[in-house]
Amino acid sequence: MNAPLTGAPAARPSTLRRALLWTALALGTVLTALAATVVLLNLRGEAPIRDDLAPPAASAAQLERGRYLALAGNCAGCHTARGGAAYAGGRGIETPFGTLYAGNLTPDPLTGLGQWNADHFWRALHHGRSRDGRLLYPAFPYTSFTQVTRDDSDALFAWLQSLPPVTQANRPHTLRFPYDTQAALAVWRALFFRPAEFVPEPSRSAEHNRGAYLVQGLGHCIACHGSRNTLGATDVSRGLAGGMLPGENWYAPALDAPHEAGVANWPLQDIVALLKTGRTEHGSVLGPMAEVVYRSTQHLSDADLQAMALYLKDLPQQPAPPAPAQPPRRNESLLARGEKVYAQQCAWCHGEQGQGEPGAFPPLAGNRAVNMANPVNLVQVVRRGGYPPATEGNPRPYGMPPFGHVLSDEEIAAVLSYVRSSWGNTETEVTLRQVMQR
């Protein structure tokens, strides 16, 4: 009998083990490369920041320019909480991913921008990065502010530094995992954000380019009037084609569509009037846009409003949607109920034939807001009321009281269905499900 072998060499790693090892190495290499790419994409275009940069003395002209730019950017709209100190932050911004809270812009050294310098502020606007290097969430619309010039950034910062300091700690964001991590934000930025500079179109007039700069940059109009993907990024390729407001049940209509809120066929003075006063013979601004006019556009110069109007008027227009092959089917019992509600609650102001009252109550017949495919804004106005902004040019606007405490969801659906199918209006009926969406 042969004796058993002793001291035999260990068996070689199996083919499977070698395959797993090489797979792990390859995966690690790919992940490392991806991580490095994300880091590099988040650093592109950034220059070193000097923390010891002393602020230059601001002139009166620069401070006035900064004050004006803060109005153009509607900074107070987000950075002032209801009942709170101006620019001290604290206002919550609802998103599908949680709530973000605007920061304190006053020069308080502990809770505001007191330890910032102009380079830090420029980096926040242009690159979306805070003083301490943290990435900022794009609810602060640096995706638009990246186009703001350095001179405008410095003027805005100088004015903010002139404000009375307010000690008010910034509220922490309440976001779901993984949206509350810097890693997830870095990936988002690598996919959807690229620092940019505004480049005037040589073939356009200086006035048109000024309007483009205001609309695309400080005005950040695309933040509301642009569509967003499932990760909250605006679709720049579609421009101002309309979209639902993140975290709010309002639809910002397309500014490049005649059947929604396009103004290509409007006289320039009417566009200026709408931005200046909140109303024209075509109608009034309501909902979130009323706040924009109240806080921002009514305070802009006529020259800048004219430039914005020219740019908006020159936008390439979407084609009108094709007419339906057949008229929408009507629920006669629903419309009869809606007609009754209209006669009881609406006809007093809007007229028996939806004709309205010039200068006071808008007509409903042929109204673009009535005939939009998405009826969400109509539902909001009926339920919560419609209030144009009080402006210098229209200090006592006519408003519409809320009916959410008077009408049931079924009655709201019925009366809006009646309005959308009467006096030449041909839109689809409003469903109970659409009304119940909050």
C-alpha cells in the first residue's frame, strides 16, 4: 500500500475564484473612475478661493445696482419667511424630495453671510458651492444664476452686506435619503449642471440680449416655466415650454405657446403692462406669478421690462395642438349641475354668457386659462381664490374670493366642466380626481 503524500502544494485558486477577483477589480476600477469623473465634473471651471479677501469699498452706485438686482432676482421671495426679517431666510421650499429652507443672506457673522467675501458669493451663484465647499441644492437656482456676470454678482453681494445683520440660524433641510447626501447631489450635478456664462447673440439687438440675460439669468423664469424630469432637473432643450411647479399644485404655462401664455401676438406695451401692473385687457396674473410681479417685476425699469417683453415676444412658438377628430363627449347631467352652480355663484361677476366685466372681472369665454389642457390652475383659483398683486399701477385690484368652503369637490368639477364647454370653449370636462388632487 502506498503511503499518503505529505507536504503537497496547496491547490491553485479555482477558475471561478479568479473570475470573481478580476470582476471585483474591474468593478472597483470602474467605480473609482466614475467617482473621479463626478468629482472632476463638480470642480470644472472653479478657481481657487481666497478666504482672506478683503471687501472693496462699495460705491453708492454699486449699492443701488445691487439693490435693483436683488429685486430682479426676487431674492426676498425665497429668503424671507412669512412674518420674518427681510433676507434672513427660513422660508420652506417644497419639492418632491422633501423640504429645503432658504438661507440667511444678511451679513450676520454667525448665521448669515458675514464671513463670506465676493469670491465666495460668486462661487455660490456661478458654481453652486457654499463658502465651506458644500454643494448647494438647486432649489437655489444657480442653474440659472450661473449666467449672472461677475460685476452683477459683486454688486448684489455688496448690497446684501449693507443690510442690517439678523442672527437667525438656518433651518436644516428635511430631505429623504439619499437626496439628503452630498454624494447624491454631486451625481445630480454631474448629470444636469454645467457652469455657464451668458453669451449675447450677435444677430440680435442689444435690447433683445438684455431681455435674454434677465429672463435666463437673474429672472430664472425656467425654474417655474420649464418642464422637469423625475430627478427635478429642468429640460433646458425645451426652454419655457411650461411645467408643474415643484411641490405645488400649480401649472406655470408655456411662454412659447399662443394657446397657453405665449405673447408673440401681443403688443409690447401689453407685455410690459402685465409685468409692471399685474393686469392687462387680456387678464391678470394669479397664484405664484402674482407674487413675482409684486416682489420683483413691478420694481424693474421700463427699459428692462421692454427688453424682457421683446425677448419673450421673439421666442420660437410651439405649434397649436391638433384639433380633436371628434368633439369631447359630454356628461349632460354633470353640465346641468355645473350650469346651476355657475348661475348661483359665478354669473354675478363673470356674466351669464361668460363675458366678464372689462377692467374688473375677466371673461371666461375664449379665455386661455379656461381652455388649457391641464385644468389645475382653475381648480386652485376656485378653491383658494384668485388675487392679482397690488401694484403701483393697479393698487386696488379686483380679486376672486375662495369657494373651497362653499362648493364641494363634485360641484367644483361640475361648474368647471360647464365653463370649459360653454360660450365657444371646447375643452374636456374636469374630473373629480383632478379636483381632489391637492
